[in-house]
Amino acid sequence: MKIISVGEKDMVWHFGERVTLNVTVKSSTLLDNVTITIAGLKNKLNQMKLYKSTVIELAKGTDIISFSYSVPTCSPCNRLDPGVYYVNATISRNGEVLAEGSGTVKLVK
């Protein structure tokens, strides 16, 4: 299993915007009860302002898993400055990490 991509190349998000983040995964077998977690936009207090998790069934081949997310509206309130941030994806099953990947997003006002 491999995470091919986390998001799109040159992603730009604006404060207060509703966005969709796609995670593309390639699997050689059908797997059920798989947890995919995304985390990112770490603020000055080391808090992840983006954290979502879902349980899915992965088909053999390539799957695209979509996450909807509302970017925080107030940057000073969230201790989140404009800039480039990592977004990480982890796929696990029964507590075992099967794959990890990351992408970047540029956060602007």
C-alpha cells in the first residue's frame, strides 16, 4: 500500500474558506476497516488545526478519499499565520500503520 498524494500540487487555501483535500492511495488488495487520518496546519501552540479521521474500505487499485474542511477564519485567534504548512496522512488498520504520506498547503489571507 502506498499514499500517492496528499492534496494537489501548489495548493493555496484562504482563511475562512471551505476546501476539499483529496488523498490518493494505491493498494494491491481489498482492505476493509481501514482508518485514514489527516492532520496539519500546526499552529504556534503546536496544535493541529486540521485533524480528521474516517474508516473506509479500500479497493484494489487506486482510491481517492476526499475530506471537507473549513479553514479557520481568524488567524490571530487560532495562532495560525499565513505561510506554508504540512498536511500529513496516515493509513492504519487494527493499530498498525500501513502507509504515511504528506503534502503542503500555502495558507493566505
